[in-house]
Amino acid sequence: MSGMPDAPDSDLPRDIGRPATGALLAAGYTRLEQLAGVPERELAALHGVGPKAIRLLREALGDRGLTLG
């Protein structure tokens, strides 16, 4: 068992890493679109979300025409 929160409907990018994914799920973010407009500083404050995850989330949102706050 991985210990990861179960979020079968999540579309968060897999390449952000398990710690970042777990932190986002624990904070209630299960869909990429939910992160649109969220300040990078707020995401970076979550334990497990580092610069690489922020960059990958920014890129994934950009692919959908969305941005972080």
C-alpha cells in the first residue's frame, strides 16, 4: 500500500512527484483546474510541493490556457 490518498478522479500531473501530489490532495486539490489562480507562494507553502512541482503545474496549466495566481 502506497499511503497515497485515493483520488481516482484526480488529473494532477504524475510527474510532479508523490510528495507534491499527496500534499495537493490533502489540501483538497484533485483537479488541475482547481489550481488556476492559486498563488505560487500558497502552493509552495504545502509540505512536499517544491520548485519542480510548481514549474510542472505552471506548464500543465499553461497547456490548458490557465495560470497560477
